[in-house]
Amino acid sequence: MARIRHKVLSVVGARPQFIKAALVSRALRNTPEVSEVLVHTGQHYDKNMSEVFFRELDIPEPDYNLGIGGGTHGQNTGRMLEAIEEVLLRERPHWVLVYGDTDSTLAGALAAAKLHIPVAHVEAGLRSFNRRMPEEINRVLTDHIADLLFAPTEVAVRNLLREGIPPDKVYWVGDVMYDAALYYGEKAEGQSRILSKLGLKPKGYILATIHRAENTDDPVRLGVILQAFAEVHREIPVVFPVHPRTRKRAEAFGLGPLLDAVMAVDPVGYLDMVMLEKNARLIATDSGGVQKEAFFYRVPCVTLREETEWQELLDLGWNKLAPPADVASIAGLLESQWVGSEGNPFGLGNTVNLIVQKLLSS
Ligand code: UD1
Ligand code: UDP
């Protein structure tokens, strides 16, 4: 039996992290010299925000589920920090692997850094340059305490170098979500029945997701977005898997009836989501991951924000920014269609292998 030389402790907690970690976890576990300990912070906890991904994507049962979610940023991050430290002291891994920019990411990275355990950050170097976003704080801090920074694009590499991060810590590996889109995109074709379940025709509907605090927590912005969706739905069906945060806020602001004016459904599993994305005529979103997936499947995307971390998508022309200010102009944009240019700044679909190889040789 191969001797375990690398014990990697992966920290996940939120929906996009389950998707990013799925293929990396599998590759780590298929490598004889590696053992993986999987920690789920509990940040996302509803069945359709967590369990469905573990089941569908064959992610191993977490070794630890910390059950920390539903609090404020300070509560979540603080409680996670304390609980992850305890796990790290028990497990003593060689590496802690964190993904993206959530409160779980920062808590994992900080707990490890304070114990002098090397941190590897997948999806390093993204910047919106908007410090009011909790995610921007999480990603900047995580990048500056990480020892190995896996950047998805050349723009991300440049962002890191500009902030003075030593070049020998930074590796351009491509985007794990591109690997996932290729692998699960094919699986979804065979397994998902979502189009017939919802009575949708390929290229006959718009897919929408909204969950960013800046949109959900502001009744005016959320109202503009939901009104635009409702207006467009009269002409073209708008399918809207609703994040629990968004549903809670919409109801609290008295905007619940606008959800009934579109095809609002509960959050869907990844295979159904991929199928919905591939067949949409346009995607409207404020999600980081969904913007990229729109491009992977060459579907035009309207990003309902002032800025995006994924400048590459704007440059290629597949993505257009639309700050939610005016119902009519957003509705008009959603009803339009266009194509962008070719090119792919997100790697070759071998990102997972590059990450595992680098961890093994470090
Ligand atoms: C978090 C991440 C965000 C990421 C998103 C992915 C941070 C700061 N934000 O945002 O970067 O894009 O996840 O979806 O970490 N809730 C439930 N059930 C759940 C999960 C959430 O009801 O399973 C509700 C709770 O009321 C919770 C609220 O949504 O308080 C917000 O959840 P939280 O994880 O703090 O932030 P997200 O908006 O999901
Ligand atoms: N997603 C999903 N079901 C949904 C909505 C999103 O599987 O109902 C997937 C989506 O395909 C993408 C990821 O979740 O891979 C994006 O997560 P989210 O938008 O919550 O977070 P972000 O990427 O903005 O951090």
C-alpha cells in the first residue's frame, strides 16, 4: 500500500463550493499517496442547497459537519473559525484546501494560517474592486494568507501580482468549474428531466437566479429585478430557481406576489441546473458561477450588478452588466439576444489534475 504523504483537509460550506470541490475531492481520493478529510461548515443546510449536491455529484459524506449556518457574517465566521481550529488540531493535515470567497473560505484559511498549516486557495485572484461585498473581503484576506494560490484566469494572476503576492505562490491552472461543466454537462443530458417536468422548450425561456446581498437586501433593487422578470414573463417564460435568502427577503418586503408572476421554483440540483442553463435563450443572474456557466454553454448572460469579477466575460461579449435601476431597460435587455466572440480564458478542462499535481509536489 502506498504511504500517505499528503493529508489534505478540504473546507466547504456553500452550494458553489460543493460543485467546485466535487471533482477535486474525487481526484484526491483516487491518488494513493493522498488522504482527504472533508469538512462541511454547514453554511448551507437546506436539502436542496446541500444534500442534493453530495448525492448527485457523488461527493463523499463529510468527515465533519459543523452545523454552522443561518447567522450573521460575524457569527458564522467566528463560530466556524473556532470549530475548524479544533478539527485542525485533531487532524493535523499537511494542507488546508479552501474554495472561492464565502465565510467558510475565510474561516478555513484563517484557522489554518494561525496554526501554521499551509493553505491552498482554489479560485484565487478574483476581484470586483467593491469592498462593500462580503465576498470581496473574504477573497482578498484569503489570498493574502494562502501559501498556494490557484488562479482560474490570467486576469486573476495579474490581480494577485499587483497586490504584491509573491509570484512563486501563484499558479494559473484554469477554472475547476469548467472541468465540472464539461463532465456534468454530458451527464445532465442523460439524466435530467427538468425541461419536460417544467414544460419548457429548448431556447424558449429565460433562466434567472438572484442571491447577492446587494440585490436581495435592498427592497428597491429587488423590486426592480422582480418587476422586470414579471414583465418579460408575459412574453417569454422566466424560470427562476429561488435561493432561500431571496425568497425570505422578497416575502419580508411584500414582493412575494411578483414571484408568483414568473415560474419561480425551489433551488434545483446541479444536473437540472446545467440542463436549464444549456437550453436557455438567455440567462439573467447575479451569481458568479452562473455567469461563467452561461459562457461555457454559449448562452448570452445579463448580470444584474454594477460590476463583475469575471471581466473576461464582458470582454468576450457574452455577458452584459445591467445594474438594477430601471424596469423597462432591464426588461428590454432580457428580451434581446446576441452572441459573443470565441476564445476560452478558463483553461483546458484539466484544472483538477493540475491542482492535485501541484499539491502533491509542494
Ligand atoms: C453565500 C456566500 C456567497 C455565495 C452564496 C452561494 C458569503 C458571505 N456569501 O451567500 O458568496 O455566492 O453563498 O449561494 O459567504 N439560507 C437558508 N438555507 C440555506 C442557506 C441559506 O435558508 O440552506 C438563508 C438563511 O436565511 C441565511 C441566508 O440564506 O441566513 C444567507 O445565507 P448565507 O450562507 O449567509 O449567504 P448566501 O446569501 O447564501
Ligand atoms: N446552482 C444550482 N441550482 C440552483 C442555482 C444554482 O445547482 O438552483 C448552481 C449553479 O449551476 C452554479 C452554482 O450553483 O454551479 C452557483 O452557486 P451560487 O449562484 O449559489 O453562488 P456563486 O457562484 O454566486 O457564489
